[in-house]
Amino acid sequence: MNAIVIKQAGGPECLKLQTCPRPVPGPGQVLLRVAAAGVNRPDVLMRQGKYAGAYEVAGLVPGLEVAGHVEECGAGVTQWQPGNAVCALLGQGGYAEYAVVEAGHCLPIPAGLSLTEAASLPETAFTVWHNVFQRGGLLPGEALLVHGGSSGIGVLAVQLAHALGSQVMATAGSAEKCAAVARLGANTVINYKEEDFETVVAAAGGADVILDMVGGDYTPKNLRLLRDDGRLVFINAMQGAKAEFNALDLMRRRLTITGSTLRPRSAEFKAALAREVERHVWPVVAAGRLRPVIERTFPLAEAAEAHRLMESSSHIGKIVLLVQ
């Protein structure tokens, strides 16, 4: 089969198309014939050798989410049959014509979506549901602030929170991005390059939950913006992992600082999360209240160009590789 392999840690040019053996599913796994694979920021970090966890990246096939058809089922798999159309979360291996996936990490294709659209959902849907709604405990009527509202994560978080009855605020880095995020349901969108988001959000009364992928000097601002009993949830720290905060202020206002990374979690955790996503998120997609936003697709062989676009941060929504 053809697959994109990381030859060594470094720039996009380190992604090379080569022929690899077709993987074989083990017990509890399925082999997928991949139609499309989503491109995500962790793929870039993996290629650079910066992703959480110490391992050798040379020789790895990146790719955390795919959509396609079940080709073969391993021993003990009963919920899927060859020919079933599914999308799935992977730890790696999605940039390939075939990928082995834990059967419990597969989801049916949401009603009304193409395989290309479905390939853009698993990593973001799992991340948003767990961090905003499970860890952050966002409730209808509460206010959510999403940093990076035009990113793949941001686009899904804005739409889902809006659909489930929350007030949504978001930051983005251009007038075009702000307009796009507003169309997705954000009540307030701040161009962080032109306005101080802290001033705007404070004037709106603050937030109950903040989803942050920036870190750095955003952290003290975020904490000041949280209402009493508010929750700050980290999914990345692109501008720095360290920050100072006043522990007494956290105690007085009963604030929570939390966060997570998905890839290191157990297979059992991801399977349980998949069922939660299917139960709570998929009906919103099927109802047309949450739609994938895809900036651009690339052929598998042009994965390096897809990574260059991802690193430019000029896109709105997701980037997808077309495999077959």
C-alpha cells in the first residue's frame, strides 16, 4: 500500500510517499480502506518530534483520524462488518491507503456527510466533547470563550456549544476568520490582532468555561475573565506552557484549571468517549446544526503541502487528505 512516512524529524519535506506492507488487524481491531484522512496540529508536532511522549518519529505514519470502509475484522469484532462505512480515531497511521483501528474507536458516518467530511470530525469531536463538556462541564445558558475559533477545534467547539444552548465568544486573527466564526454561531468574535480580548470579554460579563490552545500570557487574562466557579481548559500551549497565577484568587472564586491530551489515553477510555460522541454529538450533526468546515483537500502524495498550509495558520476549519 501507499503511505506517507516521516523520514526524520523536521519540516514538511520529511513527509515521503512510499510503499509499505498492508497492516493486519489483531483481536478487537478492524482494517480500514481509507478514503480520506484529516490533518491536525498534532500531526505537525509529531513530524517535528515535539509531540507529547518520547519516541522515535522516523518511520512513523502520521494521521489521527480517517474515514473509509471496513476491509477486514479481527477476532472478536462483532459491531462492524466488511463494507461498513465508518470514521475513526487513531494514535497514528492515518496517512495511508489502509489503517488498523481499534473497533471501539470507530463511529458510523453521520447522516448526510460524505467520507471526506466525516474524516474531518473524529479528532476534533473527541477533543471538544471531552474537554469542553466533560472536563469543562459547559451547561446550556453558560458562556464559553474559545481561543482559535477558526481552527478545526474551534469551528467544532463554536458550533456544538451554540447548538446545545450556550453563549459563545471566540477569538480569531483576521476579519475574514472573525466573520466565518460569527456565521457558525458565535455571539461575539474578537480579532485578537486589533482588540484586547480581555477587555471585550470582560465587558460581556466574562466566561464560565474557556477553551485555550494558546497558553503563555493568555493564562492570567483567562483566569481574570472566569466567573465564579469557572473552568479554564487547556488543549495546547502554543505560546508557552508556563504562567503565574494567584492561588488565593483561585480559592476565593473556586476556579478550576484543567486540560488533557487525547493520544496517550487508554483504548478503553477512547472507546467510551466514542460512544459519548455518538450519543451526544452525532445527532447534532445529523440534524444539520453542526457541519464540517473544510478549507482545502490535497491528494495523499501532497501531504507536505497540506502541512505547510496547516503551519501557515491561514486556513479556516479543517484540511483533509484524499487517499482513494
